[in-house]
Amino acid sequence: MIELMMDGADGQIGYSLLFRIASCSMFGPDQPVALRLIEIEPALPTLGGVVMELDDCAFPLVHSITPTSDLNEGFRGVNWALLVGSVPRKVGMERKDLLNINGKIFVGQGQAIAKNAASDVRVLVVGNHSATQYPDFTNAKIKGQAVTEVISDQAWLEGEFITTVQQRGAAIIKARGSSSAASAANAVVDTVKSLVTPTPAGDWTSVAVCSDGSYGVEKDIITSFPIRTDGSKWEIVQGVSVSEFSQGKIDATVNELKEERDAVKELGLI
């Protein structure tokens, strides 16, 4: 039995994600799951409606559903904690604008995890991506072929493609008036699946984890690395080629993370 906690369960991402989890998209068709759903007190009535919908779907592997506003109860004994309840970015906001708000939220959650969660708890945090994010096309493949072999327009790959990815969140906010939800939920499902499913031989996936100093990234910075897992323990894959162009993009996002870490320190959050 997997005890899974989700905060912000009545939010857009939470709502999109819950039914994916309950329908076995995350942990597979043979894994029972108990859901602990955390919301702020004023949102509990509407969360109750979500619980009613989950009940009505009669998902066979959902063992129990516990809605609560009590962090200690919500995190008690959980094996997985999905922190998706951060305040979403609004039009004109950058990720730095949310530090003061969301930092305080995550401090409380971290304390509740340390006090109540199972010893094997695994935590996945979903917040807002940065405009310096870098989709590394140099190590990606399309149907088994290197991207650079399939797409010969290097200028497009280094320019418009990267810019489009970096600004996608802002484009979605402009189009629908709120931040992305279903795609974020899908990313959560894919990430957890990649960590609980053994990585195929010779392959790896990208996950943001705490740096151990690999690839020259300062220790304790949480950023993306190539990851391989046996389904329970993961490790950073060494020796992945990093081009000069890629290194420059990686340095930019790591430097931004350092700035944000320092900003959080100034706010007294760590």
C-alpha cells in the first residue's frame, strides 16, 4: 500500500492530477494507494466535492481518501508527498516574485514531513518554471535518432525552439488567463513513473535533484540531472556529453538558482 499525500488538492493541478493517480497512471495497475489530501480550511467544502467525484468513479485501487487541513494528519506515515499547492504565477510575474509567498508555505510542509512522514518518504515539488530553463536538444532523440540529425536547422534549435519552451508558461497564462495545470499534472505523473520504474539499460531521464557536485554544479543546489533508477534508488548518470552551448545555458539557470537560494536566506526561510 502506498500512502500518498497531496497538498493543494482542490487546486487546478491537484484536480487534474488526482484522477490520473486514482486511475493507475502513476504507480501501475497493481498498486493500491491511500490518498491524503490537504487543503486550507476554507477550501475543505469544495475539496469534499472532489472526494465525492473520486468516490463516484469507484477506482478499484483507491484504498481510502482522507481530506484534511491538518498538516500533521495529512503527512502522517506517507511514502510519497506531492507538493503541488504553491501559489501560481499570475500575468507579469516571474518566479522570483513568488519566493516570499511560496517559501513560507514549503517551510511548514517540510517541518510536517520531518515530523510525520514515513522514513522512506519521497517528495516531489511542483512550482513555477524559470525563463532560463534549457531544453537540451543536444542529448535528445526523435524516434531513436539524434534531434540534430532529424532537424538540420541549428539556428532554429538554438533560438526559436528554446525561446518557445522558456516562454511557454507565460503564453499559456496569456491564452487562458491562468497558469498551466493539466500539462503540469502530466509532468508529475511522468516524473514519478520514471523514478518508480527501472530505467532501461543505456537510457536515463532528467529529474531535478539535490546536487552532489556532479557536472560542476555546486552541492545542495536542486537542479536537473540525468538520472537512472532501479525503481527504488536513483543515481546521477555520469559522463553525459555537455556541449559548450549547453554549458552556457546550464550555467545561466544554475546561477539563477543560486540567486534565489540567497534570496530565500535573506527572507529567513532557510
